Amino acid sequence: MLSVEENERLTRVGPGTPMGELLRRYWHPVAAAEELLKSPTKAVKLLCEELVLYRDRSGKYGLIDRFCAHRRVDLTYGIPEEHGLRCMYHGWQYDETGQCVEQPFEETVRPDAKFKDKIKVNGYPVQELGGLIFAYLGPQPVPELPRWDLFVAENAFRHIGAVEIPGNWLQIMENSLDPVHLEWMHGNGVEYSLLKQGPEGGPGQVWFDHALATSRVYKTPHEKIGFDVFEHGIIKRRVVEGQTEEDDAWRVGHPMIFPNILGGYGGLNLGFQYRVPMDDTHTWHVWYTTYFMPGADVPKQDVVPYYEVPLTDENGRYMTELIDGGDLMAWSTQGPIAKRELERLGESDKGVILYRKLLEQQMALVEDGGDPMNVFRDPVKSQYVEFPRESSYNATSARRAVKAFRYNGTRFSQVVEQIEDLYAQSADAAEQAG
Ligand code: FES
Ligand SMILES: [Fe+2]
């Protein structure tokens, strides 16, 4: 249980708040590159700041204040120019630093006034990596954008999914330090929801049977959970019934990458889940998934496909028969900001407690003028950052993965059939190899 004040300190992310200042020390994804190819501007809310991300005609990205300095019109409707973005209302143009570089009528009637030189809005650095566009809102000097292993791995197939959660970022992150929910929500909860819905309600009997079988694997009770702080965050470990500490789920574990990323999944699909705080009560959740399919003919992707996952079905019901759907239910129904002053923590929450302590410690470090953990200053170290993850691959896991697809958020991806096909190729290759 936390006091109301402690909860505020951990959850509020606006400029000048302790958590807002900590989170401003990191690069955060704000869009998939594909979104900007489809439409050159995107309204972005990040850490309580209203911004517009744009791609100009030269292909350069900019992230500047969303509302024009002149008379506050929305620059999401702006016109991309060769260099910068022009407000549609009276044509003032801004470059990626937020500097006003053109003011058509003013320059005609008062060419000597140099009015435009006095106009500057906020402009933040952006960089593209692995199909995502990252932004940095913190103080100078700007740290390196770390190149996590999955962003740069070769022979992988990728897609990026996202949803906006009507809840504070911390309750979503705490879920990543909570191994026991796997057995309940993704095991018992999915089984219950599937049986309640019946095979008619989903994509068909084959997928239904597989999803049900998977939920029964996940139901296996936990016997032990463990957590270790490491240089990039916290490693999460578990032993479930029938396994020992020699199994990868304990021996290797998988990481929570500080401060707001889950680096998880197992076997064939490895991924990151980014929980990007838009403001105190909204979070942009991103599933970045990378598929390694040995033996399959994995095509090169010029653009990483982007898909949106609906928060609920068309009736406003959380889709708890999907693995991701259960998470969306849990994250959202804790409310805009979880009332931690009312919670009752148990043994299953020791990872959550450790994570809160780590956040508290890192906030204090920033308040003292220090650099918090997992900020990269050395371009050599940030060039390639590899994480431990439990993993196993064989034809059976490939076959299972093919069928799991239709009972997950991935069902909303436009490349789901292509991924299923690659999985099948990979499973065939593994079977042939014996
Ligand atoms: S409001 Fe943008 S140029 Fe006038
Ligand atoms: Fe989960």
C-alpha cells in the first residue's frame, strides 16, 4: 500500500514532476514510421506535452508544439514543405527546432521587422530505429538512442501493434513485474472466456482448440518467483509446477527494461512492449514483435507494418478470450490512476514492490542532478544492446505459434497470414531436419 502522496509521485508525468523528470531522461517511441508514410503529420501527446510529429518533403522528421504560435491553430493540419511544416491558416513555417522560418504576409509588408526570428516553439529531437520513431524531451546533452537487439537483428520479420490505454502508465508496467497473472488471466481467464464464448464466436474450431490447449498450459501453477536488478532493469524469473530452477524460465528469465519496457515473449517471437506515458491518465501501448523463423524464406521489409488493436470489441467488452485482451482489461479497469492507497499487496507482488523502490531511487538520483540507470552516453555501448530471454524452438512450438495467432492482438495485423505462412514453412523445415 502507498500513501496518496507516494502514488502521486510515482504516477504524475508532467514537466517538473519527479517522475516526469525521470522519464524525460529517456527516448520514447511516438509513432511507427509507416504511419507517417500514410499521412505526413501525427498528433502526439507525450509526458503531458501536446506535439505534432511530421515528415517533411525531404523525408526529415520533426516534432514540434502542436499549436501554431500565431493564433494557436492545430499544426496537425499543417502542410509539409521541403524543409519543415507550414501552418495552414496563414502560412507561417517552422523547422524541426521549432524556429519560425517563414511568415509570408509579414515579410511582404514589414520585411525589416524580422518578426519571424522572434518566434520559436518547442522542437524536440527525433530518430527512426527499427520502424519506430523515437523522441527525446529531456535536458541537454541528448543521450544516445540505444539500439536494442531486436531492432537491428537480421533475418527477422516484424510488425508493430498499438493501442491507447485509458490508464496511467505505471499500472501497465507493474503488470510486467507480476509473473503470477500469467497462470490466472492468461490461463484460467482465457480458458473461462473461451468456454463461455464457444468456438462459434471466434475464427473457427481449429484456432479455438489451440487457444484452449494453450490456456491450459499457461494455467500451470507458479511455485516460485524471483527478481534481480541488472544494469538495464530487472530480470523476472519463475518456476511453475513440473519445472525446476534449471529451466530457462528461472535460469535465464526475461527483462523489464528500465523504465517502461517489457522485453519478453519466448521461443520464436521476441518483442518489446513499450508503455509510453501520454499524460497522467493515458498510455500509448506498443507491441513491437520480431519473428525468427529458421528455414523459412523471410522477406526483407522496407517498411515495418503497423496495426491498431481495438481496446474492446464493438460492444465495449474487453476481449478476455485473447491473451492481450486480458491485459487490456486489467490495465484499464484499474482506473485512470490505480488507487494504490487502497491496495493490499501479497507475496505475488514482490516484483512490483522492488520496481517501485527502483523508480523511487532513480527519481531521487535525478533530483540530485545525476544520470539515472539505462541512459546511454557512450555511442559504442549503445550500438548493440542484447538481452537475456528464455527461448526454445522446435517444429511443435512453430505449429503452436501458427494457431495461437488468431487468439491474440496479432489477429488485427494485416500481415497475420504472411506470418502464419512463414511459421508453417519454418515448422516444415524443422520437421524435415528431424
Ligand atoms: S495560426 Fe498559424 S499561421 Fe496563423
Ligand atoms: Fe499479461
